[in-house]
Amino acid sequence: MNARSEQTRALWMNVDVYPDAPKFSGNKSCDTVIIGSGIAGLSVAYELSSIGQKVIVIDRGPIAGGMTSRTTAHLAPICDDGLSALINLRGEETARLFQESQEAAVARIEENIAELRIECNFRRLDAFLFPAMGVEPKDARDQRQQEFDAARKVGAVAELITGAPLKGLEKAPVLRYPNQATFHPLRYMRGLAAAIRAKGGLIFAHSPVVAVEELPDGGVRVATENGGVIEAAAAAVATNSPINDRFKLHTKLSPYRTYAMAFTLPCGDLPDALFWDTGDPYHYVRMDPGPGSVDYLIAGGADHKSGEADDGDVRFEAIEAWIRQLVPSLGKEVTRWSGQVLDTIDYCAFIGLNPGGKAVYVVTGDSGQGMTHGALSGMLLANLISGRESPWAAVYEPSRKTPSGVLNYVRENLSVIKNLAGYVLPGELDSVDELQPGQGGILRALGRIAACRDLDGKLYQHSATCTHSGCEVAWNSTEQCWDCPCHGSHFAPDGTVLNGPAVTPLQRIDAPTGGT
């Protein structure tokens, strides 16, 4: 199981990337083993197999069924937190290399699509940054100028314009970024998976990894839940949040839930473009081709720290009200979903050698740009693993120190401190008798028990302590799972791990606590 087993369904999830992928068993060896089959994992596997490496990809659930399947797939090289903020934290030269590498990632996706003839609705288009509702006109102009100046400093193409094709924004100060892109992510992943197999790579599903060990004489050993072993010269851990270490990177990562909805819209009512506002958290919008005379409009936002709110319905209502105000001809809702992003303290992902390691590489910290960071990780890790240099390595170096990001570090880790102190999470229960189907909460009087009923009414009781680092999990009614606010683990109602960094399930509690 992985995040595909959570309750909501993204617009893309009717596509199975590799439905016949076998489970792993026994013992195998290869040049590089890749743990995780999202866009990062498959991109790394494809790039390595393209230079002749023997690769094995292994995932705890369906192939590409993790957070990649819950993306909205904006292929935008522009820093998700703003280029001006990136310059302030990392400096102009690093920000320039970030922009260069992100543009290269989109170009690489485009090249792969052409070379492999993948039908996935890829297209280049404009993106528009517009002021959030309620922002004063002068502040809006100042924000636009700040981002325009930052774009010029790092080499990003941007244009100051007046108005966006959204109701009420006809005269707003807007920044246009040309030559951005988007696509259907799972159709693209299906093409990559087929190409990896055609090059001799092996891909295994439903095979949870429980240990990644560097060997004294070099190389790595990867152990699976069913006793299987893979030995390789190198390993790449691409599991949203790394499963190979307990703390080395996790204190520099913060998990956030984000929400998205898809609606029908008459063809031609809105230009095919990407849209973002300047809110914090910000809203985002894109289009996708639909059947007949309608397209799909995807709108998202309303982010919050994972596990620190259980009000998904309210957040979906807010997104819908927001987008209907801007696009009055919006049609019916088609689907809604949520996903998880991992923000870093300096807005750049961690891609490279695991801190203190010699043969284990990591990809994590997508910071809202999972698609571009994923494609980039393929190019960057292929260079590093094969002993070649990359001009972008220092930007994403996992061992980097960012003194200017210390305030972000302290702020984000307050959640961990509060959680361990036991006074931050909602959802306390007096008795399991309070629980209706689909509800969950924490029984503190009996020793922090995570109790929930699935949608069929079956009662489950587990320790509320996350098996990764001891934080207390919180019930997510929207996705019918337990979320860890500290480092982003997710667990099914029966305690099974859905998303790392945890690798072992929640501990089952057999003692009766009242109710059935």
C-alpha cells in the first residue's frame, strides 16, 4: 500500500502506470537500486538505464501510486516560494543555478516525451502571477515589481502586464511567465516505466523496503518486508520523505497537506495557462483537456501543516468559492483530492549523497515543485552516481548549511516540539463509543491510543506513536488515514504504512477500551 490507498482520487488516477508489476522476493543484485517509483524514482531509473546501468526500482505499493499520483502537475521552473525569497536566502548565483536547473528539468521531460513518443498532453503555455484577493493596489504593484526584478536577476523571462483572464482581475498588476508547461503526469510515468523495462530495468510493486544499509566494503544492501534482499553498488531513496535515516534530513523538512479540485468548464472559457495568486498559502489553477465540449479546470491551495487540522471539507469549500468567483462559468465538480508536499528551510530540494554516506543517495524536499525536482533528480543523480560533475550539485547538496534559513528551521520544528509535548493536536476522545464510521481520534486517558472506525464501521485501535520518531499521529477524515505532523508518515486505519519515513506499522492495541 502507498498513498494511492488514501480515500480521495486525483483526476489522473484512472491511469495505471504498470498494473502487472510483480512483487519482489528472493535475492537480486544490480548497479543501482531505486526505492520509490514516483517521478523522482522513475526519472533516476530511466537516466541511469540510459547510460547502461542495470537498475531495480522497488515500491511499497502500486507503481507511481505515491504523492506523484496526487500532483496537479505544474511544470513551472519558477521557485514555488518566489524568486525574491530564494535570492534572499541563497543569493543571486545559487538562485540563478536553481532557475537554470529547473528549466533544464522541464526541457528534459519534453525531450523524453518526444523521444519515447509518450501521449500525455504535454504543452508549453503562459503562467500568470496575480494579486491575492484583498491585497491593496500599491502592495500588489510592489509585489509584482519585486518578483519581476528577481526574475531578471536569475535569468527567468517575465513580463509586466495589466490584467489576467479572470473575473475582477481585468486591470490588476500581473506578472506573465512565458514558456511554462504542463502534462498528464501518470501517462508520462507510464511511458517512462515502459522505457525502463525496455532497457532491461526491473520494477517491483507492493514490496515495502524496511532497511537500507551501507556495507563496510562498499555498496548497499536493501531488505524488504518479506525477507528479500537487493545488493547494489548504490541506492537512491526517492520516497517523498526518506526512509533510510531517522533524523539527518527530517528536521530540515516540513510536511504540508495541500488540496485540489477538478471541475468541468466549457472549452475556450479560460485560456490554457497556469495561474497562481500571491496569497500565503497561495492558490493555483491549471487546465486539462476534457471530453467533447468541456475541459477540466483544476484549482488548489488551502495548505496546512500535515496533521494539524482535520477540516478538509471546509478547505474544499473555500477553494470552490474562490475559483467560482474568478470563473463564473465553472461547471460541476468532477473530483477532489489532497496530497502532501515537503518544504525545505531554503526552498530547494535535497538531491545528492545522503549526509555521512558513501553509496546512498536521496531525493526529497520537493517544496511544491515535485514534477520539476523529480525530473531534475534523474539528471543530477545519474551524473553523481556515474562519477560525473554537475553545475547544479551544490544547489541541492543534502549536507548543505543555510545559516539564513535558521528562522525557517526554528519555526518549522516548533511543531515537533509541541507534538512531543502532547498539546498540539485536535481530536481527543473520551471513549470509542463516540466514533462514527470514518471518524478517528486519540484516547489519552488510556495511554495515547489512536482509535478509528473505517467507513464500514470496523474499529481499529493502535498506539498513537509514529514508528519513525515517536511523534503523535492525528486522524485525517478526508483521506481516512493517520498523518504524522512531524515528518510526514501516513498510516491506514489498520496501521499499515502508506507513506514514509516510517517503515513499520503502528503498534496494534488489543486491550479493550469500550465499544466494538
